[in-house]
Amino acid sequence: MELGARLRNARFTAGHRGGSGEPLLLLHGFTDTWRTWELVLPALERRHDVLAPTLAGHAGGPPLGDGPLGDALLDGVERALDEAGFATAHVAGNSLGGYLALKLAERGRARSVVALAPAGGWAPGDESYRATLDHFDTMQPQLERLAPYAGAILATPDGRRRAAELMAERWEHIPPELLAHIWHGVVACRGMRVLNEHARRNGWPLDPERVTCPLRIVWGTADRILEWPRAAERWRDAFPQADWVELDGVGHGPQLDLPLEAAELILGLSAP
């Protein structure tokens, strides 16, 4: 089936589990799906029993439900942990998933956390995060309008570069089908607008003193969504004990940009 047809017939699933060893939970970012971890799974599953769920309100994930939105994503992740039989797990998350990983640590369910460009790091009074949220409001309808032409766009090197540029500076190794899936995942993210509005009203509350597990925070200096170092200022102050790793010239999603190095950074904390 040609790429355009695969995009039009995209299928989204609730998650992935594979491998053996100590439990490892992988949490994707806003408008993404569990498949953002596809390129690092082979390395991680050699050392871990890996669970990668799709978040509530996202393509393939459970609905957000009618309860309080503040805990909907995190409660859904905890249900996934419970269903997998994991009382606790090592946790790695990207962007929104990085923030949720920190929240799981706050709840005492993380053995360790590797947060890749975690959301919510803006310093008090810094309103620049609103521009990031505005970007998602415009990105979804733009990608929806272009979706009928995605096959043709992704068939060219320049088209693949442009499709990947918000997440990765290095795009040549990312399969076009995975780029197509990520594209359509944004379009099919049912909870995008309501989650965006919730973030505008409530921000990203967290009690850093309750995050006591080993912690590594990883940021690419070429991040186009959460720009380094400004977007990390709050977390720098909140977690002086964290192991901070700066990846020169790497984008917002190290698991896509440099999958081998991203896997090593996760394993270096979860399976030393």
C-alpha cells in the first residue's frame, strides 16, 4: 500500500508491551502516540519489561472521561500500570510524558525517572509557554488540511525533513511510515483542544520535594518546541540533585533524533 493510503487508513492502538526484566514505563508527548518510542524499543526491551501506553485523549488512547481533567492523564497511566501488574516502574517520558513521569514519582510509583525535555519548566512569570500552546492550536488544523497530500510530501527528502523538524534535527533514519503515523496522530488527537485549554488555566503543578527517586533530565539544545535553556529554568531550580544531560544540536524528541543515545541514557539510570 502506498504511503498516502497508509496515512488515510492509519490505525492507532492503546499501547505496546514487550521485553523482559524490571518494568519500564514509556510516556509519549502531547498529540503523539506510543509509537514515538519505536526506534528505541529493541534496545530497551533487551533489559526491561516495557509498557508504552497511549495517553488518554490521544489517538488510540482511552477517552478523557467526564471527571476532573487535572488528573485524567495521570490516573489513566496509573490504571495502565495496575493492569500490567506494575506497583512501581522505571519511567521515561518525553515532553508532556516527561512531566507525567515526574508526577508519577510524586505519587511514589517511579523507581527512577528519565525526563526528555519535560513540559512545565518555565520560570514563574514567564508567559512564553502560551506561545507553545498556541502553536498546537494552529498545528492540528494545518496538518489536517494537508493530510490528503501527506503521501506526496513524505515521498521527498525535503518533505520528510519538514515533517520531522519539530521533533528531530536528524530525520534520515526515521521511516516515512512512522512520520506518517506521527502526522496523522496529531490530526486524530481528540483531546488536543480541551487539554490545551486546561494547561492555559492550570499550568503544570508539581511538588518537587516529593520526587525522591533517581532523576535524569535530558534536553536537546536545538529543541524547537521547548527551547533550551529557557524552558528548563523552573526544573533547574526545582531539581538541583538531578543528573542534567544537554544534547548538542538535538531536537525535542531525542528518542527519534538519536535513538541509540536516548536508549543508553534511559538504560544508564534504569539498568546500570
